[in-house]
Amino acid sequence: MTGNINFFLQWEEYFAAQEFFRRSRQSFLPDWGVGALLFLLGLVLLFVSGLDIPAAAAMLVGLVIIFGGPMMRRWVSWRKWQREPLYQTEHEIVFSDEGVYFRMGRIESNLDWKYYQRLLESPDGLLLIYGEDSFNLLPKRAFSSEKLLHDFRALALKKLK
């Protein structure tokens, strides 16, 4: 079985895939934990010892960490996207029983299925996971039909057992 898809990756879907992948690996976000601890420390300081300025500072820093972490990740991802022209080139993917062929601009790779550890499906795409924290995103919108999407999913799941 062979199939192919072509698409231009969009930054919003790339960022959404990054966040989806991160959430799939971490059930508890470190920035929320640190922010919540600082906020609670501020509350304790306020009620126990009456230290108004240190308590307010701890609560404020806690809130900044809780709400600023996602904004900072988004900004860092956008900056990375802007600096990497490879993301903004046309992606051509051909998949078969032997592996997955990628062409992005001048870069070509022909990867055996053994290169990937697993397939993760987000609401908007399929993530072929490799390494500790890397993936190739195949947006669902790039598949010309539901049958082609189903065929790819079935092939990937069979090869990545």
C-alpha cells in the first residue's frame, strides 16, 4: 500500500501539535505547580505573619508564572518558526510498507518505520513520534480523503506495534 500527501504547515497547527504532545507526556505542568506553590506561599505569609509586601510579591510572581508560562511557550515557538524556513516550505510525504519519504524544500529523507516509536493522534493531525521529544506532524487536512487517512493510520499502527 502506498499513499502521498502534500501540504504547507501552518504555525498555529504546529504550535497546537507541540502543546498536544507536551500534554500527552506531562499530566502535571511544572509552571502551574511552581506558580501555585508561590501563590500559596504568599497566602501563608499574608495570613500567618502579616508580611504584606513579600506575600504580595510571592502571589504576583506565582500568577505571572501560571499565566505567563503558556504565553512564553507560544512566543518561543513562534520565534523558532520564524527562524526556520524549512517549516514554511511545501511538505511532500509518501508512505508505504517500507517506510516514510519526506521532502521539505531541498531536504529529503527516506525513513524506515523502525525510526518511529509510536503514532499519536491529535484532533487536527497525526504525530509520528521519534526520539525523546520530537515528532513529524501530518495534518489531517492534508489527506485527500477519509480513506487515505484511515489507510495511513492503519499502516502506521501495524508498523509501530
